[in-house]
Amino acid sequence: MSLSVQLGLLLAIATAFVSILGFLFKHRGARGAPEVSWRHPIRSTMALFSNRWWTIGIIVATGSWVLHVAALALAPITLVQTVIAGGLVLLTVVADRIFGLRVTRREWIGVALTATGLAVLAATLGGDEAKSAHSDYESGTLAAYVALLAVGSGLAMVLGARVATHAGVFFAAAAGLQWGASDVAIKAATGHLGADDQLALIAPLALVILVLSLIGLVVSARSLQIGDPVPVIAVTSAAANLSTIASGLVVFGEPLPEGTFGVVLRLCAFALVIGAASLTPAPVPVATKGRAATT
């Protein structure tokens, strides 16, 4: 494994941890801010920033985004997103130690399963994949994949508006798909750094990244307002990671290990990491702290 890829994976671990902090801070802020209005997204966004916890969360999340971009520039997108997906189980530790949430035995088991999945994943790295951060892609394939994720996000938002009992989860999935599409565009943009015509190549991608990120921000805020924090964070992260990991194969043509056994083992490792992270049950807030945190 090249030094560049190793550094990228370390940055991915940092991204996961800082992202969780940002999410939990934003949850506090979203619960204390006025309800998000789809008819007035700009006004709603400004209202969110009137809450100090939301502002702190955005600052922390921005730091996570910088780390994420750096990780994508140094390592294959499949590996980066799988590490971040596995890092989702850090949510139990952060919630327990920092935000006063009770963590169950089942959640700690989820941490162990994810660690096992990451170990298997590391053992099944292909030689070319471990040495190279970038892969070629077709512009048409990239555009179609990003558009597909955007459409899927729109459908999730429609379902969230119509199915009140699961609205938080649907909006969380919608935000995750928006951010997943943004991450795919970021990965494509990092591949053009240093090119002679990089401005012409990166500018359209930068616009796509900006639009998807801002829409995802508003949708995520609404999901945090109406849903329980940890399940919402888990669904958002799972949707983003699944879509970006899949892009490694569909868009960027990142290789699978040679041989049937290697392929099956690698796919099982992906499934174990993502499944353990996504299915980790939500911690239960301590009664005396849960409400206080939103003020």
C-alpha cells in the first residue's frame, strides 16, 4: 500500500470522527432553531445559524469536509468511504463519552464487527488499488450516476413529505444521497488537480458540488429536527457511503481482487462494515440531559 493511500485512510478515520461531532452539534442546534420551511430555504438557513450549536456544528462539519476532500485526493474512493462508513460506530463512543448518551452492549458489539470488517478489507486490497489514488472515468457515466442519486434523493423527500411517521428517516436518506453525489463529484474533481486545463474541468464540478452540498444541508437540518438523532445520523451516513462506495466500481472502475474467493471476501467485508455501522441501534439519551442539550 502506498504512503499516499495510507495517509488518505488516516484522514478518512479523522473525517468520520469529526463528522460525528459535527452531526451531534447540529442536532442540538436544529432542535433549538425555527422549523425549516421548504418554501423559504434561505430564510430557514439563516434562522438555523441564529442558534450557536448549529453554527458550531457547521464549523466542525466544515473541518470534516476539508479532511474528506484531502482523503479523496490521496486514496481510492471505495476505501475512503468504507473507512468512513466503519467509523460511523464511533458515534456510540462520542455519544456516550461526550454527549451523555447511554450505549448498550449491542452497540459495542457493532464496533467489534466493524473492526473485523475493516481488517478483512485491508487484507484483500488489490495491488493496483493500494498504490493508486485516482482512476479514469467517463463524463457521461459520472453525470448519469450523479443524476440518479439526485433523483433518488428527490423521491426520498417526496416520501418524507407523505409518510409522517418515518419522515425523519426519509429526509435523512435524501440528505445522504445528496452528499453522496457531491462526494462523487469531489472525487472526480480531485483527479484533475495539476492538469493544464484544470479550471475548465473543475469549474462545472465545483458548481455541482456546491448545489448538492447546500441542498443536503437544508434537508439534513429538517431530518434532525423531526427524527431521533442517532438513527437519523446513521441513515444519512449509510446512504452517503453506500452511494459513494458503489461509485468506485460503477464510475471510477476501481478493481476488485483477482479470483472468486477474493471478490466474495471483499464484498463480505464491505457488507460487514456498512451493515454493522448502519444497523447499530441508537443510544438512549439520559433523561436529565436530553432536553437540556437542545437549549
